[in-house]
Amino acid sequence: MKNISFRNDILPLKDVLYRLALRITLRHEDAEDVVQDTLIKVWNRRDNWQEINDIEAFALTICRNLSLDKIKKANNSEASLDDQSVFLTDRSSNPYERMIQQDRLDWVRRLVNNLPEKQRSCIQLRDFEGKSYKEIAEILKISEEQVKVNIFRARQNIKQKFQEAEKYGL
């Protein structure tokens, strides 16, 4: 059994939890609230930590469920993601290239935000967080095949819409 420490094992997960919550809730304030609630729930279950095989998957599952509860309560499906730092990759290009890149990233962000919740969560965990299919399946409580299908469909949808936009202009 691994000795789990809140400071060393759980607190470093706050950025991963925040990105997942932000991807689901689409609002910074809601994501911050969800992360705080997640950390409190994990702390309250500290007597059972030794029985948990993967504390990260446990925390991500709680975060996902709280995020879904938050959007159900708020009925907030029309918001957009404003976190520029997640998407900016090349700051060394000239202003024109940065503008073009930012326009493309904004379009892809809108496409990702408009995906169904499961597809959006799978994409977030796989492409942004680098989780394996098995870890995603555990977190979302679905089979690995469903994870693969959701990721495939999400990527196809984004690719098709992006290509249409590139063909006809943004």
C-alpha cells in the first residue's frame, strides 16, 4: 500500500482538476469552485485513501461529477472557454501569424466546446491531459471502446468543421 499525502499526491492535481472542470463547465469561476469542492471531498475521504488504487483517477472522477452537477444546476451550455494560455503554442512569430493562429485556435476551441459532453471530456482527458484510454474509461465510468469511439467521433467532427471553415473562410 502506498502512503498517500494530501500535500504531495493530491494538491499537485489541482491544475489537472481545474482544466477538466473548465473544459466541462466552460466558466473559470465554476471551475475554481468545482476544484475546491473536489479537494474538500477527497480530503473528507482521507480515511479510505489506502483502499483507493489510483488517487488521481478518484479525484478526477469526483471533479467530473461535480462539474456535471454544476452545469446541470446552472443550465450553462452557451458559455465559451476564455483560457488563452491552454491553447497558445508559438509566441515567437510575427503579429500577423499570431493573429491567424489565434483565429484558428478560437475556432477549434468553439468546435470543442460544442461537442457533446462525453466527447468533450474524452478529448480533454486524452489530448490535453495525456491520459491513457484505460484511465479515461475509469474516470468516466465507460468502456475503453466507448472512449475510443468518442475520441474518434470528436476528432472527426472537429476536423470536418475546421476543413469546411478553412475551405470557405472563417
